[in-house]
Amino acid sequence: MKRLVALWLCATVWLSAGGQSRDWANTGRYAAANAALAVRPKVVFIGDSITEGWYSAHPSFFDANGFAARGISGQVTAQMLARFQCDVVALRPRAVVILAGTNDIARNNGPIDEERIADNIRSMAELARAHGMRVFLCSVLPAARYGWRPEVTDAPDRIDRLNRMLREYALDNGCEWVDFHPGLADADRALDARYTRDGVHPTSDGFDAMEAILRPYLKRYLR
């Protein structure tokens, strides 16, 4: 079964990249860091610039607890799915935290509907579950607009629809649903100004708020 999943993933990734030979998913980004791990991480966080920035802002949260952050700025869910094998499965963690989807909403790789975004995230969760990992599936963070994509004007509605799909999948498939919205969204469904400078990326205070929400879920893995 795992072999079939792997073959399907390879085909899907090749098609998502348009058959290009370049490292579209940047699978080599963490190759040296992965090889240098002395012990396997307890939890791997996979995501985009939010996860990458989380480690930059709060490295002690990860290092002190034996967590690994594998975020790459600008990535969409298809790219994360393409590198899930090398950046998550190969590290053999006990659990994975998946925080993904906002760059798809921002159309970083072109237009995509919510169902296809959810499919990519579900596929990551399925790969993790097939390898015995506990899955912590996170809601896409609130965002009202994207400074680099001013033409995207429907982000709150699309994020709400995507999060409903992800929540339903999590509850139906034994994943932990981590909902950041109640603690981070303002009345307009934007990222609260107390926690961001650009409306998309959390500040250090924003990551404090996220950790406060996430820590109870990860308590068995915290040192």
C-alpha cells in the first residue's frame, strides 16, 4: 500500500510541476539539515513562510522540545506534498503539524479551488497516517488580503470554506484539529493587528499566541 501511495505521489508531483526537471518543490532545501539530525525529531512542522518564520522568531520552542521546522517561504500545498517524503516521512517523527494553504489562496501557483487545496493537505495527512504518525491539522490563518496579490479580494470567504473542509476531514479521520482562528482573527476575519505587521505573517507576539493554542495538543511531546 505504501509503495502504491509513493508511486501515485511521484506521478502527481511530476504533473503538478508541469513535468519540469528543476527542483520545483525545493526538495533539497533541508537536505543537509535532515542528514545532520543526530536523533529523529519528535514532531515535524511542515509549511510555508509562516512555519519558516516561526522557527526564526522562536527557535527555542523547536530546539528545546526536539521539534523540526520544515517551512519554505512562498510554497503552495502541492510543493509541500512533493517534499513530504524527504522532509517529514524520512525523518520518522512521532507526529506532524501541517500548517498550509494560505499561498494557494493567494494564487502563488495560479488559480486553484478549495477542494484541490484540501486534496493536497489530505494527501499529506494520509501519508503521515500510513507511516504511523499522529497528525495535527491546523486551520489556515486568518487573512483579509495579500500585499503581493492585491487582486485577491475574497480571501476570508475562501479560507473559511477551506477550513471547514479540513476540519471535517480531521474529525472524520482521527486527526487533531488545531483551530487558530478564535485566538487570532479580528471581527473582519483578518489576522488581528496585534499579531502581524502585514496581515499575513505573525510577529513574535503572534507566534506566542499560536504556541498557547498549540501547546495543549503537543503536551505529550513537550520537554
